[in-house]
Amino acid sequence: ATWGGRVGEARLQRRPRRPGPGGRPRPRGEAEAPRPCRGREAGGGGGGADTMNASGLNVLVRSLYALQEERVEAYRLFDLGHQAYLRSAPNYDFIRYRQLVHEITQAFNRISKEVIQLGDRFHEEFDRPDLSKHIERMQEREQEKLVLTAQLQLAKQNALDYPGNETHQEEARELKHRINKNIEAINEVLQDFKYDSEEIESCGLTNGGEQ
């Protein structure tokens, strides 16, 4: 099945413009110096090999963005399913919800596996440990987000089942706040990844990450 939807946590915004010479603000319309393609800094040729290398990197970058879109859509479906589950109270439709959890878990496991494989390829095939490190950091945050999401769903159910207990409502608010901070952290990692992969664009290619 095709996962629709737009990127939420993977919303890739451009970093602030780098200052011009002498630290002065760079006027609008003044182009920044392009970042050199790897392999060309020392001068010389090798343009064909550089282009092929950049093309391979570009494929991996696009793949990462696509996987993040899938992951965000999976979270959206997970949230919609949990909302439907809560609406079935007090006779919760646990069988249907358990099936949803199973399917979403499989999706998350597949996506995480493919993202980790991309990180390995950035490091081993293209000598880009910087990009691989960003992916490692992102995976750590994504694991944290999944745990927090499960805790939030339980807290929401407890708040619904025990409306007089303010503790459960406060717990749900705190978990929601932690998830929002987690998403901000994921966004920051993706910003770092985008910044460090922008040289691919300067080699005549587009990263395909922004829509």
C-alpha cells in the first residue's frame, strides 16, 4: 500500500542564511558560495566519478525522506486508530485495536530497519560518517517517540476511565509536551542532515526532500 500524507516531523526548512564576508549580513539576492562536491576540493578532474558518486548519494537522501514520510503517516494512522478505540468505551474494541498495533509495529520495524541500512550505506559506500551519525541520532529520537506515544495512549485511556482522577490528565498533558519536544529534536536532526547533504545540490542534483 502507498502511504500518503505530508511530512510533519520531517518538515525540512532552510537554515538561516550564512553571513557574508567579514560577518556582515548577506543582502537578499546575494548568492552564497556553493559548497564544493567531494573529490573536487583538491582540484583536478574526476567530474564523471564525482557526478556518479553524488547521484548515488542523492538516491539515498531521497530514500531517507520518503521513509520519514512513511513513518509520519504511520503515526497519523496510529493516532486515528487509538481515537476510534477510545470512542468505543466503555466496551473497548480491543481486538481491532490489537490488530492495529500489530500492523503499525510491523511498519515501524520495517521503516527503522531500512533507515538503519541507509545509515550504513552512507558510511560504508560513500564515506559519509557525518550523514550516518545524523541518522543514528534520529533513530534514537524515534525510538523515544514510540515509547512516549504508547505511554500517552495509556494515559489517555486512564483519564477517560477515571475522569475524577486529575493525575491521569496531568500525566497525559506532560507526555504530550515531551512528545512535542521530541518532535522538535527530530526536526533539528533532519535540519542538520539536510545542511550536510546540500552539497549534492551544488553538483547539479536536487535532494527531493522538500515539497
